[in-house]
Amino acid sequence: MRHPERPRLIYLHGFRSSPASFKARILEERMLALGRGSDFVCPQLPASPAEAVALVADGLRPLPQDTLVGSSLGGFYAAWLAERRGCRAVLLNPAAHPARDLRAYVGPQRMYHSDEAFVFEPRYLGELEALEVGAITYPERYLLVAAKGDELLDWREMVASYPAGRQIVLEGGDHGLSDFAGLVDEVLRFAGMLPAG
């Protein structure tokens, strides 16, 4: 059983991604280097948005001292979960309107890292609509990282969705945040895993 006062870093990957993602591996390696490897959690999220948030909310049960780090669709989930569980959230190029943006992906899909097939069902769009947060209630619990060079999502929508939270807006960059290694300590400082400064 976990120690209730020991904070965790819970990484939520994006659409068609997995715990093998580039950013998840960087975070895990850094946590291991800090002697905090057991405090890093990165579940494989199901395709169903309702099942994905239930897996985290009911299975992992984030506590207020935990930090959710979500990338793309995982960022959308992280905001919903942070509002309900009272924890911090780091949103990395988060999907602002996934029910709209993923409509074109309904049907057969393949995972990025394993080429495993799955079906993104039409009903999942309704599940995404049900997870829309609207205005966040405690902006100090949020850190947004948005890249102006994101080739998949509009960084302006990200910024507009979290206007009162802390924001790091990157000139250039890309959707996958290929320069994430330079940001990892900033994420860990926000999560309280590293001293401020």
C-alpha cells in the first residue's frame, strides 16, 4: 500500500500513444535519477475516454499532493481529473477540443509504439464531450506548456483554455515536444519533486 504523504507523478499519454512515449521515458529516467522511480506512474490508457479517466480516478486514486502530467489528449484528461481530485496538473500541448479534433479518427487505428490495432468508436466523441471542463477553478494548480510550432493542435486554443494558470509558451517546437528534456526539471519543480529556483 502506498504511503499517503509521498507524492506521485502520474503521466497520461496522448491519443494512440503509450507508456513507451518519448516524454514518459524522459520523466521516468529523471525520477529514477532522483531516487523517486517508485513515485512515477504511467498507465496504458484505454481508447475509451470514460474508461481512461475511470482507470486513473478509481484505480490510481490521485491525491492532492500528486501531480498529473498529461500530453495532448492526456492533457485534456489531466485537467478533468485535477478538477475532481484536487491535484496539480502539467498540460503538455493539451487537446482543447478533442471531440471536434478526433472526429476524423473514428474507425480503425494503430498504436504508435506497437502498431497494435484498435477501433476509435463513434461513442467516444460523446464521452469526450462529457469530459469538457470549461473554466478551471484553481489556476495555481496548473502549468501549461504550449508550443507555437505544434503541427497538430492550435497553441492559441490551449492558451485560451487555461488563461489564468502558469504558462510556458514556446516559440517553435512541435506537438511531441522533441525538446522536452530541457523542460523536465521545470515540470518536476512545479510538481514539488525538485526545489524551486
